[in-house]
Amino acid sequence: MKKLVSAPALFVGAGVLLVIGALLAFWYAPIDASSMGFSQKIFYYHAPIAAAAIAAFGVAFVAAIVYLRTQDLLWDRLGYVSVRIGLLFSILVMITGMIWGKAAWGVWWAWEPRLTTFLLACFLYAAYWVLRSVVDEEQRRATYAAVFAVVAFVDVPITFFATRFLPEGLHPVVVGPGGGGMEGSVALSFAVCLVGMLLLMAALIRRDVEIELIKDRVTDLKTSLGG
């Protein structure tokens, strides 16, 4: 079972699903009937990337709470890595989102609810890195970072529900009661891409946590040898 959730296994699963998802999206799912036409295909990667970013920030939120309860630095490492991966996916969300916005709305950027709140989340989690860089003592740095990660996560559900509570925004509600629904081929293509992207996020987090733990062991070894 452990081998099935190892980083290499997760990377393989993610790669297979993302390739299948791309094939389904470009050759099986129909071309959108709206003015976007073929450009709408970016949805099959833009939305899953956004979901992966939100999931990574969710992992960081849970890790922060568990760390504050246990003071176990393993959870600090998990939160640190998850924020880093979440920011990576967030940058990809912004890039693909601007491409989508240009095709759908004719502009690269619009100050509408979903985009504005998501940009705010990016700034908050970028500030998380600044906070970690100015605190030297490890346990104190981990505590401050955990508290900040909990506070920053408040903006994540606001971002998700922005288009539902503020329907006047440009960003559509694609999935959910307010969306128009997806036909079979579209839903299948989207689901495969979504699962593949979440597996990729999990693989990156798993790999980077292992790297952080190796760094900790090396540091401990250097300390013991120096002593």
C-alpha cells in the first residue's frame, strides 16, 4: 500500500491521467458552441489547476492546525511544502485564467470577484514566505507560520464562493447548482483531468516533504558531528 502512494507512483498515475485527459479534452469533448470555440479547451486544465491550488492550501491549513496542537515539526514541513506547491499552481491558474479571459471577455484581466479574491490569496500566501524568512528560531517560526496559514486560508472559501454569492462577476459558475451542467463527454474529460491534477499536486507535496525531512536529518547529523 505504501508503494502505491509513494511519490514515483503518484507521478506515474498523474502523468497517465493527464495525458488521457488531454486526449479526451481535445479529441473527444466537443468544441464549445459559444464565441470561445476551440479556446474553451483550456478549461480542462485551468479549472483542475485551480482545484489543485485550493487543495494544496487546504492541506496547509490542516497541517497548521495539527502543528499548533502537537508542535510536531513534521506538520510544519507539510504546511511549508503545501503553501509552496499551492503558490506554484496559483501562478499557473493566473496564466491560464488570463488566456481564458482574453478569449472569453476580450481582456487579459478584469477586477471581478473571483479574480480579485484569488489574487488576494496569492499575495497572502506570498507573505507567508516573507514571515518565515524573518524569524530565525525554528519552533517560533513554525508557530507564526502556522497561525498565518490559518488566517490566510479564510480567503480561500471566499474565492471559491465568490461567483455564487456575487453573480454579477464575469467569471462563470461552471460546476455546481449555478452552473449550466456538463454533458457526458465534457464531464468525463474534466473528471480525468481533475483527478490527474490532484494526483500531481499530491505527488509534488509527497516528494518535497521527503526532501525536507532529508534536509532535517542532514542538519541533525552535522550538528551531532560538530558537537
